[in-house]
Amino acid sequence: MTESKKVPVRLAEVASQIWSGDLLLFRGSGLSSRLIGTAGRSPYTHAARAIWWQETLFCCEVRELKGGRAVTLASQVRKYPAAIDVFATNPDNRWPEYDRQSADRFMLQLAGCDYGYASVLRAALLHLPLWRFFVRPETCDAVASQRPPFCSEACAMADRIGGKVDPVPHLGDRITEPADLARSPFYRYRFTLAGE
């Protein structure tokens, strides 16, 4: 999705159109964000999920320095205006076996978990030329990780384990990056949250 094709909208105008379980992809601007974006060949540097809780729309995420948490989506839009893209999860119900409620429950159960720094490091090392020569990337999820997840790993796990659909087949959750989620047909760009 090019910047010229982004559709900026105010959260207040589209909140009712955001489904519980929709993917939120963040574009960052700091040094670490540029490194993540460059490595993944994408502007996306963080992944989260939109989850309705009664009448309030939350951003459920596993974030560096904070771990697993649920904060209002409005608070994140105020903090990161025009930097959060909303992607429909399972567009057009192409995967009828998908269990959205179980995926949401899985993501909510990550609230309070630690951030997966070791997993991020492992995913980052796969981008280094010399390291890539010696280590093969994980292509399946046969072995569940005992380490805490990082942002996009948590989103992939929620859909694969909770929702029963692997959003990025042939790639282990432990090395799934925000860019991988953005390119998956399991998600479709809808709009950019420009403000409240």
C-alpha cells in the first residue's frame, strides 16, 4: 500500500466499522522503527489487534518496554496520528473455519506477559548476511515457543492457535514480522486512523 493510496479517516467516524479482531499495523519514525521497516521491506514496525470490550474499542498488543497490554485505541491514535493502518481480518470470510472470538480471547490472555526480546533478536539476526548463511528460518510452527512473544508473533499466534487459521503459512510465528502480516491475504487494508 503506497502512501498516496492511504485513506485517512477519523476514528470517531469509523469506529463502528472496525471489527473486533481486525489487525492494526503501525508505522514508526524513530531509529529502531527505521531498522525494523528496512529489514522487513515495509513501513510497518508494530502490530496489534483491535478488540471491542463492551462499548470501548481497545488496542491489544505486546509492546517493547511494556509487554502484553490492552489500551484504548483512541489513546494510541492520539499518540500516533496518521500512523495506524486498520486491516480487515479474514476479508470476505474467505476462511469460513476462522474463529474470531477465540483469536480475540487468545490475544487478551497475553495481557501482562513479558515482551519477547529474545524472539525479536532471533528474527533480526535472520536479516544479517553472515548469520543467514548459517541459520535457516523456521518455516512451520511444529514447536511452540516457551519464550514471551513480540508484537507480530502474538498477532500470528492469536489467529493460528486461537482462530485456527495460519495467517502466514510456511513461516514460523517466532519470525513473523509486521511486514509479513501486511502481505498476507488473510488481512486487507481498509483505512488509516488520522485522528479521533
